[in-house]
Amino acid sequence: MKKLMNDPRAVTEQTVAGYVRAHAGRLRRVGTGYGVARVEPLLPGTVAVIGGGGSGHEPMHLGYVGAGLLAGAVPGEIFSAPTPEAILEVVTATHAGAGVLFVVGNYSGDRFNFELAAERCAERGIPTHTVVVADDVGLGELIRADNRRGIAGMLVAAKVLGAAAERGDDLESLAEIGARLGHGIASMGVGLRAGTSPLADVASFDLGEDEMEIGIGIHGELGRDRLPRQRADAIADLLVGETLAELAPPAGDSLLVFVNGLGGTPPGELALFFDAVARSLEGRGYGVARVLVGTHVTALDMQGVSLTLGRFDSELLSLWDAPVDTPALRAP
Amino acid sequence: MKKLMNDPRAVTEQTVAGYVRAHAGRLRRVGTGYGVARVEPLLPGTVAVIGGGGSGHEPMHLGYVGAGLLAGAVPGEIFSAPTPEAILEVVTATHAGAGVLFVVGNYSGDRFNFELAAERCAERGIPTHTVVVADDVGLGELIRADNRRGIAGMLVAAKVLGAAAERGDDLESLAEIGARLGHGIASMGVGLRAGTSPLADVASFDLGEDEMEIGIGIHGELGRDRLPRQRADAIADLLVGETLAELAPPAGDSLLVFVNGLGGTPPGELALFFDAVARSLEGRGYGVARVLVGTHVTALDMQGVSLTLGRFDSELLSLWDAPVDTPALRAP
Amino acid sequence: MTLDANWAARWLIAAGDVFETERGALSELDRQIGDGDHGENLSRGFGAVRGQLRVGTLPGTPAEVLREAALTLISTVGGASGPLYGTALLRASEVIADKDALDAADVAALLRAGAAGIAQRGSAEPGDKTMLDSWLPAADAAAVAAERGEDAPAVLAAAVRAADAGAVATDDLIALRGRAAYLGERSRGHRDPGAASSALLIAAAADSL
Amino acid sequence: MTLDANWAARWLIAAGDVFETERGALSELDRQIGDGDHGENLSRGFGAVRGQLRVGTLPGTPAEVLREAALTLISTVGGASGPLYGTALLRASEVIADKDALDAADVAALLRAGAAGIAQRGSAEPGDKTMLDSWLPAADAAAVAAERGEDAPAVLAAAVRAADAGAVATDDLIALRGRAAYLGERSRGHRDPGAASSALLIAAAADSL
Ligand SMILES: Nc1ncnc2c1ncn2[C@@H]1O[C@H](COP(=O)(O)OP(=O)(O)O)[C@@H](O)[C@H]1O
Ligand SMILES: Nc1ncnc2c1ncn2[C@@H]1O[C@H](COP(=O)(O)OP(=O)(O)O)[C@@H](O)[C@H]1O
Ligand SMILES: [Mg+2]
Ligand SMILES: [Mg+2]
Ligand SMILES: [Mg+2]
Ligand SMILES: [Mg+2]
């Protein structure tokens, strides 16, 4: 297995430890689980935005803890939702009196565990709201729309909501932004080589040297189609077509473009792929409003890429542009 | 081949295009080659620090063009030095009247081509100095010391020299810092899976599923030893031992620690590996003065990691700490 | 043969045993259409439950035993099945609260509440190819048997048969919930791991009489 | 049979032809102990040189032809060999400046200057397993032949034999320069690609008489 690790069962613990040690001035561990919170406490009266879900997607979520983004992160075991206890520990460590916003992907385990945590918060008088991100259009008609997964759009949602919380929005207004975001983000991925879980000994699926899997998930789930590998331009155009179809922006619109590496694809290829995406968009009469290119929401060491498009109004754009200072995303 | 690309011969062109497009507010192309320069011109009277060498190491060098780091970058073809012409184009675009500092790795092709460029600069009255980085101790006694390659330490050198240029240091003082740096940086890498060049159809060497190659170069050069893959702790300890031996810091010293991904290793593994490095250092009685963990100096899509240690005096540390604002490195 | 706290404890210990034994098989089912960890999840969760139980020394009610186990499952499993089984047992414990021993109607009510908890937590409907497709037939069969006036063991036996049949019947369904739903049509022809484990759990209740 | 500008042009065109033909073989040598691009580099560089030359219409001197070619190599190759061959031809052109035709002593001087250019640019020493190990014996043999009073073709012929032998002799050396040096002891048993291409280049000079 082409992996740097010790005991496979210690991977999450040691990964979290490494992040916190590398960013000791910004991150601190909380509670007895893998939870992480900002060192700088929130301004009293601001909503704590907390992201969580299975680990194996680093730098998400713990790399996005910091000013302008998450107040805390709750990683579970690899690809496995965190427990309500772990979530509550991060809530306790970050709550600043104005309630908690959970940002989670649309996975049963994540939804249920955060739901249970929310019920316990309610018992303690801490108001919560949960934004469930379901941006993955990769499976198309194969699945019911309410089964769409959250993939790279989770970072986009967290960034926008984190910025809104930082400026002082209350829980209700954050909930409204979350709902608006839901209709404005669409993503789709393509895998060239599946990732390998530390606990398994083999990749989650096999792909021939010249095959690709269209519409993969970030847990090594199979996608919609297995095709011969195509040129970057053709892959980009395919992903642009599917995500655009979902968002249906008016002709001439400019979109947020997020090209995300799945873990094993190097930065140079992402840049090249972004160029292909931009040309495809322009060829279809659309523009690029904002750009993010990088390895942000991974599927362990999967080789491949996802494209996220955002159809954003000016308020969402200004939240996207707001300053952010986290280990894995920093701007301006 | 598990690669996102179009025509293999267009990879460098399209990668550079993608970087410049994604960072249009910061980067601009210059001349007819792959050269890139800052959009914001240098302050008149500051030295232009220019990095260059074969491409395939992205984000190096073009991702490090910006305030506090490089004035310009000259990528060559993949793993191939740029021509003196291409170098001169970037010199012309960035020179701000105080001369040019080239930061290059210790490779024949790079050294010769930058040397030729320097000769032409001299003909035109532009003073230059070249810092040749040779931080790779991975081949140990296998090779003569003057054949040591430049690997991840190239970024460290560029960062420090870029900061010094930004504060106004003249060419002579930059040359002195460059010389000091030379004795203070040591790196070593380990490959788990070799990268594949777009032009080749196979990886540059074959490694069994449970093998690793110790001391690899960033062009797919073989290393010193092929061993069964070990635990991250053991690998970290091996790299720490070799790099420490080179720097021979006094007991109790604190070092700069740079854990660099080689392209195909995901961020989570790098964090875990950094944790192992820090524990190894502490176990040997050393501390961690500064930390950088990320995918910065790659070997296409090679899976693996390199460790760079820096034994820095307080001036070098403060240059390391200086603000930097580039596509691939931003701080504080 | 009383369905008291000790029976409840024996049930959950037996469940821990069977999930340990069937760990590989359950994970293998999950590997076909999910992420391959269902056996791990349950052996971890019910292992923790088992560790907390001391049969014979239990002072309380069956409801207390189930409630304790529910909280443990919720706090140790983490995946989808932890909250689902946790919610099921929590709801079940609520409808048998304060009873020292359960009769036939209680058993039927317990199963009905468990199924309702899963349906609510999972927004699942019958036929979605989930654990509900084992719990719901079990609850229905138990209700019918209890209506007919059968005793608690007979009610449980009827539930076991129906849970089993329900699990087997998931083979032909397309998953509409959970990870298996990402496969769409390709999920057909595989047994739902949660339905399979639910049948084992209900069988353990009968076997512990 | 005059070694004038047209001869120089025929030489470089012939070099372009042979590097095109031997591209694969040279890259294969480079694959063994380097990065596998030596054939590509030379066919690109000398291909560009060839494209700029029009045999028969050249007004100038051999020095002008070599100088032009040197600049083209430097600006098109990019690897290590571009500056090395470029410097070699540049230095060679300097020692034959202004001559319309070369005699035996000029040929020897040209090869000596080329070798010196490579040694200087590459900080290479004899025995480092580089192209110098082909150029230097060639220059030495040419000097001896010229001293002996042989004519230019004979001097070139002596150089060709020595360059070839020098290239073959690199098989037994450990590389101390260039990428091959990263292999240390493991570089032994392989021919240095630059030495091999140098022998071809010098042979092309003789063949173009
Ligand atoms: N929304 C849901 N409603 C009911 N049951 C569900 C739902 N989602 C998942 N399940 C059940 O959970 C089982 C998977 O559990 P498990 O593998 O432990 O969790 P995870 O899917 O998080 O890995 C499925 O086989 C199914 O029976
Ligand atoms: N320092 C040096 N001095 C002399 N010759 C050198 C030196 N470095 C490399 N060479 C020559 O260059 C050849 C390799 O050229 P080439 O493959 O075109 O360039 P690169 O090594 O940049 O890929 C080697 O075989 C060797 O003969
Ligand atoms: Mg799971
Ligand atoms: Mg080369
Ligand atoms: Mg599962
Ligand atoms: Mg080469």
C-alpha cells in the first residue's frame, strides 16, 4: 500500500495530532475525541460554525478551522461519521452564546449523528441549525435527488457560512444563506485511480491504466460510468456540461469555479485542468467569477478531480471574498 | 496513465496557462517562453529574485511568484532546464535596477543555462548572482558532495532570499545569505510510487506494492536503497537521522521542519508524517522552530515525501517569518 | 423465561456475540453495496454494550437496560447504524418504561416502537432496502401474534421469522437510502447489511429466553 | 575538399541527420543512467540548426556557421547538452575566426577549443564520464596528427577514431558529473550518452569532407 502510516487504526488520531501540532498557534484539540477548535475564541454573540464528518478528506474539515471559516471541526474515523459525544465536545468548546451551525454532507451517518447532537444541544438550551450539503450531481438520474452526496461543495458552503457568521449573522440568517447556497452549488468528480483505505489492503475499486470512473464519490463509491480515459479538455467539458445543466445559469453569467484534487493528483495537473474548465465555460458563453484550484476535499489518495460550480449572487460572492485565515485556506 | 492532460507536448504550456489564469491578479506571462512575472512591479532598486528549472515540480516555481518571494519564474520543459533566452525574458520583465538573483537547483542543465543567461546579463550591464541549491543528502556517500541535487530546499532558499530582497538587501548581501543558507538546509526524500512523465507511458521506476525507495530525486531518479515499506515513524526517524547528521546542530537546538509531498501523497498523510518527524526530533532532544507541511516541490505525481530541516540563525528565521503572498504560499 | 432486565441483558450480550461472529459476513455484505464497515461498526458498538452489562446483578427494568445500550451504541458506533439502532432501542425503551417484565403485547409494542424510531431517524419507508425492511415485518408479525393471544416467546418467534424473510426480501430491492442508494439499480441482487443484522438482533432476543 | 563555410554547414546538417537517426539509441543510453532525453534534446537542437542552414549559398566563414549553430543550440536545447555543445562550438568558432578555410592545425585547434569549452562550462575533468571523454582524446589525437604534418582530412580521421574509443571507454567509468553522477557506482557498465553523441558529431565532420 502506497501510504505513510503506522498502525492503521491510529491513522485518524495521528493525522489530527499532526495538524494540531503543525498549526499550534491556531488549532487546539478539545475533548476526548478528534475534535478541533480555534485557539482564538469566537467573538461573544457570534454563531459557531462547525463542520464534521468522516476523516480521510483532509484538509477538510480540520484544515478549515480559523478566522472566517469554521469555529471547530469534528472528524470521525476514516469515512465514518463522528459520534454525538464528539460533536458535543466541539460545541461546548466553541459555543459563544449565539448558537451553533452544523455544516455536514448528505450522508446518513453524518446526518443522524449531527441530528442526535442537535437534540442534545436543544436539551441544553443551545440553539442549532444544520446545513446539509448535497452538491454532487455526478450520479445524475441514477439516484433520487434527496440522496445526492456532499462533496467539494462542502468547503464552499462552509466558507460562505463561516464568513457570514464572522460578520455577525444570526442563526436564522445563516440558515437562509445555507438554503440559498443549496441551489447554487453543483459538483461532479472523476476518478483515475481509487484511493486505498488504511484498513483495507486494496484500492476501493480497480481501474485499468487507461480507464476513468465518472461521477465517483469521495469515499471510493463507484460512479455512473466507466470510460476510457479521455483528454483533460474532454473530461473538463463533460463536468462543465453536467454541473452547468444543474445550475442553469442565464447565458453570459459568471460562475465560481472550484477545481478540487482528490488527493493523489498533483498541483500541476489541477492547474492544467482548470485551464481546460475555463476554456470550456468560455466556449459555452460563460465567465469565471472566482477561482479556487487545489487539493481541498480529498478521498484519501484517490487520483482524480472534481469540479464545483457556484452560481452566486453578489452577497454570496462577497462572503466568498471575505478574508479567511485557516491552515488550508488563506485569503486575501 | 493516471494523468489529466491533453497533448503530452502541451503539458507545460497548459499548466503555466492554468496557473496564470487562476491567479490573474498576481501573475502575468512574459516573453515567448513559459516565463511568469509578478503583476505588481518590484519597488525600483530592489533585486529581482528569479527561480527556474524544469517544470513538473509544481507549484514550484511559478506558484511562488509574488510579494516576499520570487519576482519571476522560468519553467523549462518537464524536468528540463529553460533556455537562456527564456531566462532573459523574465530578467527583462522583472529587473528593477538593482540586479538579479537566480535561485536554481544543482543540476547541470539548470546551472549551465542560468550561467549563460548571467553572461548575457553581464553583457547588458545587469549584475547577477546565482544561488545554487544542493540540499539533497539522500544519496549520502554514493556521490561526491558537489553533485548533491537541489530538492525541496529550493523553496526554503527562495523564500528566505525573496524576503531579504523584499526588505531591500542588495545583491552582495543576498549572495552572503545564500551562502549561509547552503550550510543550513538538508533534505532527503522517500518514494513509494514513482511519477509518470506525460511523454513516457510508464513510471520512471517500478516499486512493488510494499517497497519504498530511499533517497529518490525529484525527477524520478533512483535513490540509495530499496527497502520494504516501513511504518511512518520509522521512515521519519530515518530521514530525521540523515538530515540531522548533515546539519549537526547543537543538542537542544530548534529547527525549521518542512515536510513536503511529492505530488501523489495526500495532505492527511503529510500531517501524520509531520507528527512522526516532530516526535523523532523531540526524542533526539531537538525542537521544532518553524513548520511547513504541504505539497510544494513535486516530482509529477510521485507518491512519497521529503523532509527538509533548516538550521537557521535568528536573521534567517525572521526572513522565513516575513510576510509572503503568492499563489502557493501565503503568510502570515 | 421472564422477559425481565436479565433477559434484556442476555439479549444484548447474545447480540454482541453474534455480531462478533458475523462481523466478517456483515462487512462483506456492506462491501458489496456500501463501505464495508457494518460488521466492524456493530461489533464495536455491541461489544461496548456487552462490556457494560453484568448479567444477574441487574436491579432495574428491561427499559433501563435497553436505554443504557442505546446510549452506548450512539456514542460508540458513529456510522449510520449507531444512531439507527440507538434510536430504535431508545424508542423501544420508552414504550416499556417502568415494566419489570414484558408480556406479549409489550414485545409487540417494543418492536413497533423500534421500527418507528428507525423510520423516523432515517426518513426511511418500507421497501427502501434498509434495516426497516426487517424491523417492520417483525413488528407486524408480532402485532398479529399478540392480537391472536400468543405468549411472548411465540410472539418473538413470529417476529424472528418475519425479520428473516424481510431481510431476504431486500435482495430484490433497489436501495433508496444510505450508501447503497448511490448504486441505484446496481444495488439490486444484494442483501441490505442493516436488514441482515436486524434479523440477527431480533433472533438474539428470542434465543435469550 | 576545402574546409570552408560550406563544409561547416554540411557537417552540421549531417549531424542533424545522424542525431535524428540515432535519437532513440541516444535516449536509450540516457535512460540507463540519466533522464532519457538526450536523443530528443539533440534532434531538437540540431534539427533547428539544420533548418537555418542553406548549403551552397553561404557567403561567410566556417566560424560564422559554427557560431550561429552554437547560439541556436543554446536557445533550443535547454538541457545540459545544449549549453555544453553550444559553448564547445562557440569556443571553436573563436579560434578559427576570420579564416575562410581551415587547415590541419585549425582543425586541431577547433577541437581543442571545443573540449576546453566543455571542460570549463561543465567543470568536468577527464575521466568524469562525460562528453569531455570523447572530445579530449579527439583533440589530443588531432594535435598529434597535425604535429606530424598530416593534412586536415587525416587529422579529422584521427580525431574520429579517438573520439570513438573515448566514448567506448566511458563504459568502465563512474560518472562524476551530470545526472548519471546520482547513480554513483551504478553508473558503471553504461556508455555516457554525451560521449556517444560527441563521437557521432566528430564523425559527421569527417564524413562531410
Ligand atoms: N436513511 C436510512 N434509513 C434507514 N436505514 C438506513 C438509512 N441509511 C442507512 N441505513 C441502514 O444502515 C446500514 C448501514 O450501516 P453502517 O454500514 O453501519 O453505516 P454506514 O452506512 O455509515 O457505513 C444500511 O445497510 C441500512 O440498513
Ligand atoms: N558537468 C558536465 N560536464 C560535462 N558534460 C556534462 C556535464 N553534465 C552533463 N554532461 C553531459 O551531458 C550529457 C547529458 O545531456 P542531456 O541528456 O541532453 O541533458 P540533461 O542531463 O539535462 O538531460 C551527459 O551524458 C554528459 O555527457
Ligand atoms: Mg461507514
Ligand atoms: Mg534532461
Ligand atoms: Mg457501512
Ligand atoms: Mg538527459
